[in-house]
Amino acid sequence: MSRPRSGGGGGAKRGAGRAKGASSRSGSARGGGASRGGGASRGSGTSRGGTARGSGTSSRAGGAPRGGGTGRPRAARPATKASRDSLGGEQIEGRQAVRELLLAGRRRVHQVLVATDVERSEAVDDIIMLAGDRSVPVRRVPRRDLERDARSEAPQGVLARAEAIPEADLADFVSTDDGPPFVVAVDGVTDPGNLGAILRCCEAAGVRGVVLPRHRAVHVTPTVAKAAAGAAEYVPMALVAGLPTALRQMKEAGMWVVGLDDGGSTSLFDLGSLAREPLCLVLGAEGAGLSRLVRERCDQVVGIPMAGLLSSLNVSAAAALAVYEVVRARRA
């Protein structure tokens, strides 16, 4: 089932960005969400009980999964041109996200702000110790000042400012030197809670990298970083001018492209041996699903069988289910 390869692509391995010798992590478990996609197209007229109906995205564009601890982002200051043109990540909020920022050591951290009345905890002590080890200034500020600067709902009394997250090269994702690559592409997801949960799931599952459109999609905002609980520091992310073109390039390099959508003609659980090939899984946007051009670039579109009354799952929930189905198939 191998696709003829017409081009290679760098040999960078997924874990290259991790700091060597980082101490063991604590904090919340890295979970994921999952989205529903139907095994059969929705208007087929078959009864609900046995057919696949839902899709990888929900018509209600929800935020992060309910238990994720992230709130609705505040209506924040407009992004600068520099931040719009990059992955972002210059402001990190929340204890776990700031702790992983310092542990990873991938980029320069300018300063850490800690609320004067913050309750002491292992996570806060770790942050202060790690900042000291890396010569990062720690400022104690009144909580009202910290929350005024925060752009997420609950910064937990901790905020850091750093250089933007470095972009990965798409060519690094297609190398087979370290086994068949598994890449996730996100087609226009705009909800920061959803993207954060997707990144968290991809990091936990060992996905090689995540492909994001440069335009009309959310990047790493403070809410994304907080929902990702530190995963944004480790998952390589490539920004592309056009996702359809990037998918074509991956196909030319020998990868299979599988879209997740409620109109999928095949069940996710019937991927079979395709899951063990070099694979890019494409997730559609909230509500709209896969765009027309992206769908046309897919070798196959799959859905998640639905047995209940609802027609779909949230995109981050669908992502977790689909990503781990591929991981399960590869380990079988």
C-alpha cells in the first residue's frame, strides 16, 4: 500500500525540541478530546442505531473540553502584524503552561510575573526555581495588574513573556528515517480552546508534527497555550500559506492524506493497514468541516460512527479519538 515517493524531506525527529535532562513533569494529565464523524454520509436515510452519522467537528463550535480548565478568552488587544504572521506564543499564562515553557528551554523567556497573593504550591515553587536556574527575572505584581494584562480567563496568578514559538519546516514532517510519519493538519480551526486541546492530544500521542494554515486560523494565543498545558512547547508546528498545497506536497513525498468529516464514506475504525502507512490526518473547522479544496486533496475521508441522537462531536474530541485510533492500529 505504499505510495510512490517523489521527494524526501528532512530528517528532523519529533523530539528534537525537547530540553535534554528536563526534570519529570507534574501537573494535570495530558488528555485530549475527540470529535465524531460518521461512517456513512448523513443523508443516507438509514436508521440511527447502526449507521455512522457524525463528523469530526461539531456544529456548535465549543471551546476546550469541559474538564480542561480553560475559560472563554477575553476580548483582548488586537494582535500585532508580527504575531499574526508567526505561530505566536509570546505570552504564556497558567501554571502548567509556564512551567513547561521553562522546562523545555526551546526559546528565550524575557520575564515571569507572579501575583503577590498567589497561593504557594509545588507548581509555583517549580516556576520560581526554574526561572532562577535560567536567569529569567521574576517580578511580583499585584493580582489586579497581572489579570489586567492576561488574555485568558484564569491565568492562575502566573504569566510569562517569551520569544515566539519557532516554526517547523514541513519537509521535516515527511522523513521516514524514524519510521512512517504521522502528522495532523488542522483546516481552519478558529477556537483557541479547541486548538489547545488538539495540541495536547498530539503531544501525548507522539504525533510527528501539526500543520496550521497561516491565515484564517487561530495560532498560539495565551488561551491556546493554557489549554495545551505545555504541549505547545514540544509539538513541532509548521505554518503553511495554503493547506491544499501543503497536502499535495506531502502526497508527493509519499504520504497518504486522510480527512476526518461527518460526510466520510468510511468508518474511522476501518482504516486498516492504511493507519500504518506514512499518514496525514486532516481535521476540519468547527461547524464547516473540511473545506472543498482540502477534501479534494484527501485520498480518503473517514467519519466516526455515531450511535446517539447527536450528529457530531467537538473537533478536539474527534481529534483525540482519531489520533489514538491511528496510534492503536500502529501498535497492534
